[in-house]
Amino acid sequence: MSESLSSIKGISCAAINASIKNNDALDLSVVSLVPGTTTAGVFTQNVFCAAPVVVAKNHLQQTPLALLINSGNANAGTGTQGMENTLKTCELLANDLGIKIEQVLPFSTGVIGQQLNLSKFEEGIPKVTTQLSGVNLAQVAKGILTTDLVEKTISKQFNINGETVTITGIAKGSGMIRPNMATMLSFIFTDLKATQDQLQACLTTATNQSFNRITVDGDTSTNDACTLSATGTSGVSIDECEAEFQQVLNTVTKALAHKIIKDGEGATKFVEVCVKGGSSNEDCLEVAYTVAHSPLVKTALFASDANWGRILAAVGRANIANLNIEDINIYLNNVSIVKSGEPDASYTEQAGSAEMVKENIVITIEIGTSDAQESVWTTDFSYDYVKINAEYRT
Amino acid sequence: MSESLSSIKGISCAAINASIKNNDALDLSVVSLVPGTTTAGVFTQNVFCAAPVVVAKNHLQQTPLALLINSGNANAGTGTQGMENTLKTCELLANDLGIKIEQVLPFSTGVIGQQLNLSKFEEGIPKVTTQLSGVNLAQVAKGILTTDLVEKTISKQFNINGETVTITGIAKGSGMIRPNMATMLSFIFTDLKATQDQLQACLTTATNQSFNRITVDGDTSTNDACTLSATGTSGVSIDECEAEFQQVLNTVTKALAHKIIKDGEGATKFVEVCVKGGSSNEDCLEVAYTVAHSPLVKTALFASDANWGRILAAVGRANIANLNIEDINIYLNNVSIVKSGEPDASYTEQAGSAEMVKENIVITIEIGTSDAQESVWTTDFSYDYVKINAEYRT
């Protein structure tokens, strides 16, 4: 569920239902940023990135003063018409707020391949902007959801030189989740003072150990985006506390990323796949993703079946050089399953089953003795995953 | 269903229920090869390959005179004990037939990670060998099945210099299907005369365009194996007809591979993903597999939902260099969906839906203008896939 959110001075926002979705859920959100705010962003690496991603990346070269988010229509795969429509929605908000088109960052999520209905924005934008308020971030956390079941929010504070710095973040995402250098949609705000370059460096570091390490189905979205905005309203500069800020930001992004996995489409399990000792971090990641994406491993997790042979088979087909059976150890939580490439003599089906029925499972795979280590977080594969995605457009 | 099978002179075989499975299905098969037969084989590239794969590869260095196949227990992930057990089963059959241990090729499929119960083989092998007959290949085609619903068999003949040459093949496989340089289990026989080297070259060529191009779930098995045995009993030498033989063998392996896909776990659709114009065949394959493995594409296929945005998103995340949106065209059967990276103006949802409800679907993706082209064959992702794999060991 949504946690209590600390507001950030200088951020005002609201979300409404503008009938972009086919139901009465909130679907149009605006976040207004006080002048002086700096913003950094990371975006999907999917070649077919959506029109709003292209425009948002471009507009980040200016100093953004507003975020415009719709959660009914992804505006992806919509060609030049989609690009023109995105710019038109930015223009509508810019005119309403008295700022420049280039100061609006647009974001979209929802169905791919349909053109926006601009009349919904013409009607909706004046409505949402009249409701802008400093305490509405929880409403926006609802307004950006699609197939998500719960809002994903977090606030963290730290003290430096007698001052309090706050970081508040919101995110959405449930399916088509394997972010690549970005996330689904996530918006993070802080009252720290920082340059865009400083924010960008912190955000890249934070997303690489959080959003870029989660996967529901291996399908990287066309619309992933994550921004970090710093209003400077706390009076504290990042120069006084860069290490602390990075550490708390890492905590915030990791918490939001894990909330996305826990709300993964049809998910009944929260699974960490931790791979250690590869000849590089890339090798560790390759093995981790191969296990995390295996439909056979994921259905065994759903069934709480300690069918560890499927884990072993997935490790064995990972696309890395020099994988030696005799170096491999596998653990289910703290239960040793495979030791030096052979079934651990102490393993019992009962011990394995006792771990598989748990909601939180850590699969640890040692493939060598180096210090390299990577974790990815994923879910199981259930009837409901098929149901949700077979019926998504009906 | 099983097609009418031409027997091959010099091949005798049988299958029985030896209670290796928990039911009364056939589970222990023996194929006896007339002295003078040459045999080639290709095997899984999974690092954790099963004990029988290790032994069969080793025994191929001799001249095999018998195949021993159990379909109840994969004998994979079973360490040194599994290796000893495999050799023991070879010994049991060798003693029974009066041949050398090294002349027996062992194969296994079924549950991973459990040791063989040798007493089942001690009892079963004498029973099955008393039933060996030249006309029992259809029985063996049943005897090698696990979660398969139907037998996969084919016979083809061609004439050369007034003589008839026959190729007869059987295969099994339904889940954990993404063969890599091999197949699940497939056994192919011919009465042609050929050396092992000649057979090996033909088999490698044939499997690369058939078994190595199918995928159900991306999970490469630990037990994949395919053999080709040539008895020479037709009196025709491969030197007289290498091109014809290769062509017919390609037809046989492709037909068997497609039968595996059509019987894929929970499959309701037979889907070809054809990618053209990449800067290399490897690039075409990478794009094809990315689409074929996408859970979102596969659930849309199951739902007969023309949600082509998911195809586009999968193409966009494929791990190849220099993918340019403006070069990309996508077709659903003959319906153009995406043209030069944008939605085709002529496309209608109705036209897309009319193709998606079909049982046979070809997704053609042009990513450039080169001659490179690769196809992979796959299935949709249904409730039954989850059900079959969640309940596999219960």
C-alpha cells in the first residue's frame, strides 16, 4: 500500500480522470516545479521508444517546469502523428501554466499503437491545473497506474548540518517490465539543491542498481522513464552531502523497484536471483537473467515446486564462456541444493519445499570465486499473468 | 497423429512399460542396429548436460549397435552416481544382446535430478529385447514421449539409379524446448550406405535448419539428442546421391521439428517468425528469438489479439547494433502492419484480427534490405502452459 509521503516544498501537483482510459480511474496528472528546480532523467533503450520519450529527452536540454503524464495511452508506435500530438499536449499545458512548450516533459503509458485523442487533453488540462497543490503527490501516484494493483511510493529523509533533506518518489509498473537503463514510470523529487549534471550522475547510479535489475517478463517497454527533480528549497546543497544523498536515493529507487516486482502481473512470489563469482559482472547478470526469465523456473516458483533441476538447466544454457560445472553451487534461501555441480548429499525434497512455499525466495548461484556479484529481482509466472495479458485490450 | 512409417531393413526395435514412469505408458525402448550400420549424433549444448548425453557422445566414437531410451527419468543433474547408473544400463543391454557396453547409446528424458532405479532396467531390458521386431518403430515413437500429446513420425523415400532409399524419423518434445545444436530426442534411420563423417555432416546441416530453429519456452534441455543411423541395406551409397539425401533429410528434420512445436505444451497456435534483411544471419536470428520468446507477444497470440505494439516493442529491444526504425516493416501473414517504422496507413484492426484468429501465423519482420533471412518456429503461451508446468511433478 501507499506509504505516508513527505511533500517537497516547490512541488505542486494533481491527477484527474480525463476519460483517456475506458473507466473512471485517474489518468491525467500534472506536476508543477518551482523555478530554479533542476531535473535529470533516464529513459528506455528500446529502439521503438514512444513519442513522449523522444520529446521528454529533447526537452530535458531546457529547464523543465512541469511534468505531464497520461496513463491511458502509451502513444508508442504512432509515427510522426504521435510526435505532433505529444508536442500539442505540451503546448496545451504550457499555455495554461504560462511557460514554454520546451519546459514541459511529457510521459505516457497504456496501450501501444493508438493515436492520442487530443480533445481529452484540451478538456482535461485546464481541469487538472486548477487543482494543483503541494499535498497531492499521493493522488498522482494513483493517477499514473495502469494494470498496477497498488501505488508505489516512498519518502526518505536525512539530516545534514542541522538541516533536513527529503527525497520522495513515486513509480508505476506491473507488466512489460524489464527496464533497460531506465524504469517504467518513476518520478522522484527532492528539496536538495543540485545541478542537472550532478542529479544525472546520481540518478544513473541509483537506477543501475534498482530499476535496471528488475524483470517481470523480459519485455522492455517502449515508454520507460524516470526523472529526478531537485527544488533546492531545503537550502542544502548536494556539495555538502553527495555520499549521503546517493545512499538514500539508492534506497528510494531500490524500494520503488521492489514495489514494482511485488505488484508484477499475476505475481505470487518475490524472487531475488543472486549470482556470484563470475569472471565479470556481465557474466553474473547474464546467468541471473537467464534464470529469472526461464518460464520453467517461473512456473515451478508459482507451483511452490522445488524442481531445482530447472534452475540448473537454466544456468547451464546461459550464454557465457567458461562455465564449469564443478564450480557451481546453488542455494534456495539458505538450503544448499547443488554443491560443486552435483546434488548436495545433504539436500532433501522436504527442505527444498519448505523454502519454495515462502513468498520471498532468494536463489543464490555461485559460478566461481571472484568478487563479481549481481542480483536481479523477479516474480513467478501464474495463470493470472496469462489472463491479464490475454485480456489486456478486451 | 502418427503417419504411416516405412520400416528400414536392419533396424529392429520395441518399447514396453517398465514402470519407470508413474503410469502404465510405454517408457523403455530399444533399437537394435544391424552390424555395418553407421551412426551420427548431435547433442545439447547445455553445460549441465545429462549423464546419458555424456555417455552417448563418448560411445559414438565406437560403432553403435543399439539405442536404449527411457522416457521416465532424465538422469540429469545426478552427478557421478548418475554417470555410473547410465553405464550400468548400457551394460545390462549389452550383455543381453551380446555386444560391447561401448556399442550402446543411452538416451533419457523425464524428470531432472532423480537417480535411476536400476531394478526397473534389470527387469525391463530382458522383456523389451524379446520383442524386437522390424515393424515396431511406431511403438518406439510412443515409447519416447513424456508430456507430448501425439507421436511425431515421418518417412520419406527417393529413387536413385532405379533403387529406392528410405529415411524414417521419430521425435519427442513438448516443453523445455529451445534446442541448441541438437533437438529433444529424435532418432532417424535410413537404408543408405554412408560413413559416420558423411552422416555427421548431413545431420548437422539438417538440424541447423530445423530442430535448432524451434522454441517453445527458450529453455534448452539438458538431454537433447538426435541421431542418424544408416544401415546400408538399400545397397545405395551416399556418394551417388548426397544432394538428394540432404534435401530429403532436411524435409524429414523440419517436419519432425514442426510436429514438436505443434505439440508444444499448451500450444494453440503454430507461429513462424521470419526476419529478413539484417546485417547478418545472427542479427536476424536474435530479432526472431526476441519476438518468439516475448511472453507478451505469446499471450497476445493465445488471445488472438492483434496487439502488434507488442511485436514492435520486442523488435525494438532485440540486442543487435544499428537497428533503424525507418528500415522496419512488419507483416502478420500477408497483412502489412508497420511500414518504414510507422503504422501502415492501410492497416485496420479488423484485418489484423482476421489473421490472429488463424491457427497458423507467419510474422514477417524486415529490418533491412540484405539477403540475410532466418525463421524460427514457436507457439503461443496459454493457461495450459502454466498448468502443465506448475503441475508437472504432482
